[in-house]
Amino acid sequence: MSADHYVVIGNPIAHSKSPAIHARFAELTGQQVDYQRLLAPLDGFAQAVHDFIAQGGKGANVTLPFKLDAFALATELSERARIAGAVNTLKFEHGHIYGDNTDGIGLVADIVRNAGVNLHGKRLLLLGAGGAARGALLPLLQEEPASLTIANRTLAKAQDLQQQASSLSDRCELQACRFEDLQQPFDVIINATSASINDDVPQLAAIVFGKTTLAYDMMYAAAPTAFLRLAASHGAQCRDGLGMLVEQAAEAFALWRGVRPPSTPVLTEMRAALQASL
Ligand code: NDP
């Protein structure tokens, strides 16, 4: 039987770890899958997708800067993609383009299953109000935390997200603020800002971190990010976003293939490869 074809589409795309992750998922589940990188021109996302469909492509992951283009292109959307306003997974079937967003559910799976931290009844702090934060909103609220505070450099964006969250949950206590307004401890702090890319970190008072606080950076790198270094200096438990990457991929694979791949061995291998690159 010949393999079904999938791609990850982005610009740039050479750095993407998704082909390695999906190749391992295919091996571990015995699925016939061919998964490649596809560099689309910045103004040519839709054409690249249609060309891939015409060649028989079955699905695609979508990364920067095309998640909003993928949202616009989809002819059907999952609820979480509609709420996120962004799509990172496309499935092509019967002439339809189905759009999903698996980033947020990948984040929650990594925190709850892999890190073993239950979010039910917890005080959560979400730093940032961009695409990744928006994608995390519904999956986080579905865990029924006691409270969710959204802090962002631009307050209005945090308030927009709070507004959206209030339409999704009537039990969770919601707040929006600036980083400097945070003066209480949290159980889980998720850094969804892109500050880490420049080895920067939002200004946070020491009180937000406790000894049992889980500090989670959606970004991953061989060495700890500035946010994780800050959190560790205040005694918090630290975790980066590599598990989120593997879990969002596992969710996409399950959507495409109807088989859930084992993510734990793949995360262990990806971690070892990342450490080896130091
Ligand atoms: P966006 O550009 O949509 O949002 C960026 C956010 O970061 C905004 O809230 C912005 O604030 C804030 N920000 C940027 N620079 C700073 C700074 N210097 N100080 C404080 N806040 C800052 O990015 P995304 O939401 O798409 O991505 C956010 C992060 O999540 C990235 O690091 C990305 O790599 C990571 N990610 C990881 C994934 C994984 O699988 N592990 C998946 C998806 C994303 P403002 O509104 O004021 O501009």
C-alpha cells in the first residue's frame, strides 16, 4: 500500500521538527504516512494548499505565519479552531477543507498527562494574549480551573481575551491585567508571550511564583528560556513547550489517521536530540 501524503506548511520551515515527530508516530503505529516540509510564499498560502490537494495530499499542519490564512481557507472548523480564530491542522476529505487547532489541547495534555499537574480548581496565570494564548483558552477552561488571570503588555488584548473567556465559562473567575499588576501567587503560570524568542521575559513580581508553582513556557530551546530561568530562581517547577509540540502533533495525527500515537517515547527522543544539540 502506498503512503498518504501530509506536509507542514510555513515560512520559514526548514527548522520544523514536525516531519521527525510524524515519522516516528507512523513507525510506532504502523501507518503508511509520508510527511514533508512545504515552504509557501508569504502571499501564496492558499495556492500552495490547493496545489497540494490536487497532488492527492490528505492533510497539513500549519505554522507561522499562516495560521490565520488556514482559518480563512477552511470550509469547516472545529469548535476549538473557531474559538482560537486560528488553524494549525488541516484535513482534506471529500472536497472539504476541515480546520482544527490542536495547540491548546496539546498544551493541556502536556501539563495534565505528562507533567502530572491537574488544572481542576487551580489558579492559572496566562501571560500573553496573542494567537497561542487564544488557542489555549478553551482547552484550559475545559479543565475547570478556579481562576484564570490573563496578563498582557497591551492590556486591551488581555481584556478582549477575558471577554471571550467569560462567554465560555460561567464558573471560572476571570481577570485581565498588566504584568505589573500581578501581586499574588499562582498554581500554574503559562508563558504564551513571544518574549522568550529574544531571551526576554515579562516583568513579574517574585510573589507570583511559589515552590509548587508550575512555570510553563510554550517556547522550547536547548537551554532554559529567560522566563524559566526567572521561575527557577524563585523555586518554581519548570517545563518548556517541547511536550506541547509533540502533543499537538499527536492530536493532529489522531485526527488524520484515527489512531492515537504513543507520545511519551517520542517526547523522550526529541528531548534527547534537543539536549544533544547544546
Ligand atoms: P503572537 O505574536 O500572536 O503573540 C505574542 C504575544 O507576546 C503578545 O501577547 C505580545 O504582547 C507578547 N509579547 C511579545 N514580546 C513581548 C515582550 N518583549 N514582553 C512581553 N510580552 C511580549 O505569538 P504566538 O501567540 O503565536 O506565540 C507565542 C509563543 O508561543 C511563541 O514563543 C511561540 O513559539 C510559542 N508557541 C509554541 C507552540 C508549541 O507547540 N510549543 C505552539 C504555538 C506557539 P502584545 O499584545 O502587547 O504585543
